[in-house]
Amino acid sequence: MGKDNLLEIKDLHVSVGEKEILHGVNLEVGRNETHVLMGPNGTGKSTLGYAITGNPGYTVNSGKIILDGEDITEMSVNERAKKGVFLSFQNPLEVPGVTLSGFIRSALEEREGRIKLWDFIQKLNKTMDLLNMDRSYAQRDLNVGFSGGEKKKAEILQLLMLEPKLAILDETDSGLDVDAVRTVSQGIKLYQEQCKGSLLIITHSTKILEALTVDVTHVMEKGKIVREGDVSLVNEINEKGFENFGKDAE
């Protein structure tokens, strides 16, 4: 491992079906750091997120994924979740018959063992209040009938309840109105401050980043990370777009 890194990606090649999407990605995320992965649509950003979480639809051809000093490349999704990996999906799934509250409690007990119901409810209510969420949503089926903003808030609720070591947020601000973006940003900020975990925020826009402290920005083009820098790289993208980075992938 490098300088107290939580996550280290080494020369990662990943395919979907017969097509290789990632061509030798190298990435390091330090403890308690917030990293942003940016790039145009279709460059492999979400593929990297799914590969880190172990989604079986993505095949690692070569390379390694190391979390907290342990090689997790061959681990299942559940094993990685128990190790502290969390993914917020671009399009969260609806799960009829499973309440939001029940889903979160099951995920916590899978990792930590049995939790007293009263302790769980107290923490859940407190966290929902912080996110300005109606408590009744806890008893609704997961994401069923939720608006786009409500689905994102539900994922941020899961993030704050589960307190993962590594949170990967994939296009968390996609399609949200200004108020929802503000609430989601507030939730991510709470995670930064209270949970002390590491964040990898995958996005091609920058509105969600305005309220956050960003340590490192990575730019992805054609399945490779072609540039790294501080938050000034985000400002450069805002001003000039991604056109200047395309030649770096050649």
C-alpha cells in the first residue's frame, strides 16, 4: 500500500461481455479523503465503480483491487459490503415487499450481528431528521413510488446509517432539482465529518461538488485515468469541458 491508502487499484482491466472497458486503471484513495472521478459519458467511470463493488456483470481480466491492505479482487459483492464498500447507484432499484427501514437494518445486522430494535429506530429517526426526510418513508417499500430525489435521499440515509469505509457515489446528483441536490450534498458532508470514511464521487457535472471538500480529482477518458489534480481541475473542466483531455488517452 501507499501512504496510508484505504483503496488501491493496480493496472485494472475490466470487460463487460466481450468488450474491454477499462484499460489499465491505477487509482489510490487515502483514508478520510474525498476523490472525484470525472469524464464524459461512456468513458468507463461507472464500470470502475461496479468493478470495485464486485458486480458479477463486470469481469476483471487483470489487475488488483486492494481495500485496507487486503486484496478483494476475487471477493463477492456481499463480502466486499461486509468489508465496508458502499455503492450509491445512478438508478436505484425498486424492491417491493422490503421496507427502507428493514433493508437498512438487515444490511447492518449482516455486518455487525443483531441490533436492538429500539437503538436502531432511534438512530434511524435522528438520521432521517438530519436529511429532512419524512419518517413515514422508513415504512415504505424500498424506492417503490419514490421520486428521483427521494431515491437519492434514501441512499444517503443508507450511507449515514451503514457508515462504510469506502462510499462510491455514482451520478448521485443526476436529474435532481436544486433542493434535492442541497439535501444530498448536506448528507455527504455529514458522512465526511461524522463517519470519517473515504469517498469516490463519480460524476460528469460539478453542482454536487460545490458544498464539499474535494482532495483529489481524476479525469477518465477511453477507459483510462488520464489526469489527476486538486479541486482546480474541476474548475478547469467547468471552464473548458473535457475536450483537452481526450488526447491524453491516446
